[in-house]
Amino acid sequence: MPHPLMDASSRVALAAYLHDLGKFAERARVFHDDPRLDVHLTLYCPFHVDGKWFSHQHAAHTALAFGAIEGQLPDTLRGDTTPFAGRRHAGDDDSHNATDSLVNAAAAHHRPDTALQWIIATADRVASGFEREEFDRYNEAGEKRANGLNHYTSRQLTLFEQLRLGNDASAESTLLHRYPLRMLSPRSLFPMPATTCEGRDDKAAQAEYRSLWNQFLAGLDQIPPSHRGNLPLWLDHFDSLWLTCTHAIPAATAFGVRPEVSLYDHSRAAAALAVALWRWHDANGQLDADAASRLRARVDFNEQKFLLVQGDFFGIQDFIFASGAESRKHAAKLLRGRSFQVSLFTELAALRILDELGLPPTSQIINAAGKFMIVAPNTDDVRDRLQTLRNELNQWFLERTFGLAGVGLAWTSAACADFLRKSGERNENTPFAKLMTRLHEQLDIAKHQRFGLCALGGKVFTDASYVHGACAYNGRLPADSSNTAVPSCALSRDQITIGESLVRLDRLLVVNAAAAEDLREHARLRKLEVDLFGYAIAFTANEEATGRFGELASTAALRRCWDFSLPDVSDTDGTTALWNGFARRFISGYVPRTGADDLGPLADRYRELLGGEELPGVDELKTLDMLACDDRQPSDDNPDRWVGVAALGVLKGDIDNLGELFRVGLQKPTFAKMAALSRQVNGFFAIYLPWLLAREFPSVYTVFAGGDDFFLIGPWRSVQKLAARLRDEFNHYVAENGRIHFSAGIATQKPGAPIHSLAELAEDALAEAKKHPGKNAVTCFGETIAWKHWCELEAALTRLTVLRDELRLSTGFVYGLQQFVDMRQKEKEERVAEAAMWRSRLAYRTRRFVDDKLRKLDEQSRRQQTNRIIQDIGGLGIETLGPAYRIVLFNHLYQFRDR
């Protein structure tokens, strides 16, 4: 049964979530000529007697906008509207002193009166980190900004450009980038020069807002009407639409407030805080006029009303890279399935907590890379339920994964005052920074107390039974049946099912396990065997093919319906909006599929390695062995012969010093800023990267990518090119802030190596890159080099290839150059005098080669070519690049090897 307060909590979330709906509508000039506007200004906006004007007029537009879209929202007018008062229709009894309707609670956040209205208003202020005096000044301010821009023309700053370690805070006038006012897409995630997207033309700016508003209205119509009766389900869909439309709309532009947090991130933070506040006040019987007075006076701002619940998936690599007798045969499907399964574990653990606590989806403030944060009320009932949930999750993972993986839970209490920013204090000394430190410490404790093993008295796997042998895909788990050709466990079979389903299906249904049988009545569904934490999971195609599951939605059996489709590969410029009518989860990384050419003109590229093994069909996942061949090219001498080594490149990387940047890098950190930065970091790897792979690196396979790290597998040379491209694109993504960068490790291996060995090699390479001074480096073929020098390696490789083509450099000659790289390294690092002879030995060897291979040239020409080789290889190569020149040599040799 649903939690008794779930629907009421969802209504509070909706009111808080859309308290600034009027900012969107006002900037689009939707109600500029509406005759009701004057009345709404009087009801909802602060009036300044001295100047006889209303400030914060967006509040009046919020009430009008609610009326405009109310028919597309869940019913907030009739029936049960708890905790709000009902109305007969939009516009009824609009006096916010006379009724506590949902629309009034949302619109009255600058002139709150009742306890409900003060809860929404308090959540708004706490999300922004406003102290009382600062908010009072903000509440008195107009929309005109010091730089001459206003709420129409200001465009959103990027937090990335402002991140600093130290006291070198940038003035807004020195910030050169803004986000374009566009629907969410792979490209709109990137900031642009302010000069290209921010101007002084009010009408042009209003037209941009009006276009977005119209797309917002059209998007509302795409949410299935049958889902409106299931408030949490509908709110999850709406959250994705709001993200798509408002991710680049500045939440605040008045009173010197930097327009650096999006309307989306502020809305979500306010909604999460408002629900927790209301639930705490409701549980403590404090929803009367006295409670409103205390909130107004902030006398209870040190009361611990919130519980910040964190979840962290641990054991990701052990889980994804587990091996068994048959794991190589199905490696591509297993990797994809396991990676997606990790995302499911995290998503559904969070959903289980939300459902158990009766919280809507908007209470989950962070969700990326196996981590989540939920804002809950700090009540005895909630803490008791969380302890029970922790035990249930621990037991589930112990039984199903034998402790290979799990989700750790930790929670920390907080007061409104903990979210405030203190003027004049260093970032690390603010109440909010101290709260973040406590959160980190609590999660760290949970990581070191995995599964609560000490409480189990040493008895953990007493029921383990291997009567059917070990699972062929994960040798640490017991097979659960001997009736199949390959003994396996249900978890592994689900992983293969997921790997197959992700290729053809792009929706996921999450249904209460008790209603799982209802799923079997629908065609084109692939249900997983294992229920996850009380939920049955099924993959399905689009709603036209499978119906919209209205009956399951209306009975609340359908808890979530997620669209995990990738950005449109035919979208050449990456500007198509990421909205299809359903809640979106960016958890499905790109994976290569077999094309018609792979089975036709390019098939010989694979047959030499695969022998008689049958190739996958069109649109099926490419095997890792096929990927290892995809950088091979037809020989210049014989188009029927393929050259280049068949090898896999494994790329692992993560952002350097991100924890420290999060802790002290933000200027005036707030709850909404923290959530925004987490979302934006995740967006590069979870949204942009899949589109980039599909468009330009179609043979690179995503093992995982999200949060601040990534793990990719592909053809060895393509992976190197991708790594360099990612570094350049990431630099653009973070507004060219040189303090934000990532390090990466690249491992190259012949196909057939166990996948866990590839993972260990990539991890070791990344660890070496992190040792580089200042990090911001890459390790490849055992050599570490700063990213800024990678282009020099590519230039050196080009010169070496030109020499090979024009002067017919032999493989033996190139291979022998490695000894000179070794000598150069000894000369520089070990001060070995004898090693300095490498220059003369290179010159001698080069002269011999030229005299032997280019004997037809005259003496002067041979001398010129000798000097050319010595300069290109010795001077610009070995001398300049040192040990890193080994990367050039290996790349050259691998490119032209027969196998």
C-alpha cells in the first residue's frame, strides 16, 4: 500500500516546485495584457509605498500561470487536496488570506501569511542560502541589474567558470560565458561566449522565452493523461520536462544576485526542503498561526527539522568485471547489463526509500554515478524506517551478490540555519560547508561498516549452496538450476537480458512486485527474473507499441516509467530536445552495434581474428573481439589485406580534485548550487558523451560513464583519439577553467584478455597519471604525459608516418629507435654520461639506413634526407618528448603491423 502521506507530500512538492513558475511566464510576457494582473499584484507582491510600485511581480504571474496549465496538471481543485484547501475551479477565492489553496501557497512566497505559505517561502529562502537581512534586501529590490541587463536579457552564468581553490574569486564582469536559452540537448549543455547569447534587446529576449514557454505547454500535453491520477509518477515525468525547459533559465536576477543557478535546480531544491519541512511540522502538530510566526521570525531556524539521507553504491568494479567460464563469450552483453544493473540498483534503492518514507521523486536532490541524496523530515518514524531499510538492503545484497556489491546508507540531521551562507566568511567556514563535511564523514563511516557485518557475529553466508555448481558468468555466485545448457544464476541471466534489451527497447517499467503478473498480459515486454527491493522490472518499447499502462498507473502499481533512450544519432548538431513525454534517466551509455557494412564489405576485417565464429546479426551488439579489429585498415598495396594490430584500448578517467572543488571551490555555496554542480558534472559524461560516441566514435563501448568518471572500451587507436577529444570538449564544457580537468589511463591489450585484467591495467594507468605534478595527465603504454603535450605526440606521429611513406622507413628501423629513447631517459634522469651518445648513434644508424635504402639519390639529397630524419625523430621527437616518444613509436608500429 502507498504511504498514507505520499499524495499530500506530492502536492506540497508541486506547490514549492512551481513557486517560481511566474518567472518563466513573466519573462515570456504570457500575461502582460491580462486584466487580472493588477489584482494578483495586490495579492501576492510586496508593495513599496515610497515609490508606489510592486516588486517581485513574478509571484502574481505564478498564480496566473497555474490557472493556465491547471487542466494539464493532476487535479488540485476537487476531491482530496490535502494539505491544501480545495477550489471549484481556477481563480476561485484567490485571496491568500482566505484560503490555503495550492496555488496560493505557491504564489504567496514573497507575501506569506499562513503556516503552509511560510513553509513554501522558507524552503525558497533556505534553498538560496539567504540570511534574513540579505533576503529582506532582495525582497525590496527591482529587476534592473547593475550591469544594465534585466530579468529578460540576463543569461545564466556557469558555475564551472567560477570554481576556484583559494581566494581568487572572480567578479561577474570578468566571467565570459553564459548558457544559451535553449531546451536541454547535448549541445545546450555547453556554455557559449556571453557576446553570442546575451544582449540588451528586451523584445528579442522575450521572444526566446516565449518560444520556450510554448514548448513547455506542448510538452505538458505529451505526458500521458492516465498518469495524472498517480501523483508521484506524474511528478517524475513533469520533473524531466521542467529540466528540459528550464535548465538554462536563471532562477534569480535581482538585487545583485548572480544568475548562476537554474530555475530547475532552485525549484527542485525548494520542493525537497518544503516537503521535509511540512512533514516535520505536521508530525509535530505545528501548522497553526504560532508556527507561521516562528517561521517568520526564524526563531526555530536551529531546530533539526531535516534528515539528509545519502546512498552510495559500493563494489562497482568487482561487480561489473566479475568473471566466469562463459563470461568472455557474452562479455559485451554482460558488461552492458551489469553497468545498467548498477544504475538500477541505485535508482531503485532510492525509490524504495522514497516510497517507504512517503516522499515524492523531487525529494531526491542528487542522483549520479551510484550516489544519491534524499531530503527527509527528521522524525522518529523516519529514522526507524531508515534503519529497517538499511538492514533490508544489506540482506538483499548479501543474499543476491554475496557481498560483492551493496548500497550504503547514511543520514545526517540538519536545521534551516545549516543551509545559510554567512557574509564575510570563507567558504569552508560557512554553516553550509560544515554541513557538507558532516555529510561526507557520515557516508565515509557507512562505507567502512558495510553490511553491518560485526552485528552478524561472523555468520554471513550460512545458506550458500553450490549444488548446481558455480554460475558460468560469475564464478563467485552459485548457479540456481542445472536444467539449462549453461549453469547460471538469475542475476546473471538478467544481465544478459538487459544487454539484449537495451539494443531494441528504450523504456523501463517499475511495478510493485505484487502486481508483476499484470505485466505478463502485455506484448513486447521483457521482464527481469529478479525483483529488486520489492519492484518488478520490465523493458518495453515506446507507448504506441505497448500501450500507456493506464490501469497500472491508476492503481499506483506502476511506480515509475522511465525513458532511457539515447540522444538522436541523426541529430548532427546535437540540438534536439531530450523530451519524449516520460521521465528520463540518463543511465544508458552508447554501445556499438553491428551494421550492414560489418557483415558485407568489412567482414574480412573480422574473419581473420574470429576464424569460423559467426558474426552477430545487423543491429546486435558488437563483440569485444570485433571492436578490437575496427581500427584495422586496407593495405595500400593490397586492398584485400588488412593491416594494423587487432587490439582493445581501455580508457578510464575521472575529474581531478573534484571533492575539494565541491567543498571550497564555489563562491557563496548553497544547497541549490551544490545540486546544480553535481547535475552539470554528470551531464557531460551521461548526456553529451553518448551522443559524441554515436556520432564520431561508433566503435567505442561504454562500460560506465557518469558523475565524475568514465570507463570505455574500443579499438586501441580510436580510444586514444577519443581521450584527447574528450579532454578538449571537457575544457569547453567547463568554460575553459584551467583548474577543472581530468586525468586518464589507457591500457592496450590483445583481444581475449579477461575483462577484469583489462580493468586492473586501466586502473593502474590512471593511478600513474594521477601521480603527475598537478595531475591533468594521461598514461599510455606505460608513459605519463601532461594533456597539453598530447598534441605534440600526434604531430610527431604524423611526421614519422610521412617519413615512412616517403622514405620507406622499415619496421626494424623504427623498432630500433626505442633504444635511443631509453638512452635519452638515462641521460636526463640518471645522469649517465655514456647515454649521451644516443645522438651520435642515431646519426650513424640513420646515415647507414639512407645510404642503403636511398642509394639512388645523389650525395646531397641523401644528406638532406639524413638530416631530415635526425631532426624529425631525434630533435623534435626523442629530444623534445623524452620517454613519451615511446607512445609515438608504439602507435606507429601498431598501425602498420599485419596482425
